[in-house]
Amino acid sequence: MERLKSILKQKTLENIDLATEISDEQLYNTIDEVINLHSKTEYISIRDKQKLRLDIFNSIRKFDILQDLIDDSSITEIMVN
């Protein structure tokens, strides 16, 4: 799954213009297009598509793997070593 996420993230970055500002909605649309295109050649379950969509968005726009922890209100402190 991590390999697929990396491939799809790279394809997403290739399909957006990093020199211009892009809205969250536009980024989500690009991610969806890349996932749908890839799923024509390799099966990806709906659950995996949803997870990939969020993971790729978080890795580009937010704090990648830390975002789930940041969004969790029960976590009050995150220490990075």
C-alpha cells in the first residue's frame, strides 16, 4: 500500500502546477483522477481508494502521517524525536 501511495502521490504532483495556488477541492479532484486512472489497470478497493485519497492529500497539503494525531482531540502532546 505504501508503494502504491508513493506512486500515486508522484503522479498527482506531476499533474498539478506547483507554481500556482491550488484549492483543496482542486487537489482532491486531481488525486481522484489519478486514483481512478490507476484503478483501471490495478484493482483498488473503495476503502483503499478513500484511504489513499486522504493520505495523499495529507502528505501534500498537511502534516502527512502526523495529521491523524493532530486531528485526534484526545491527544494533547506529540513528541518527535
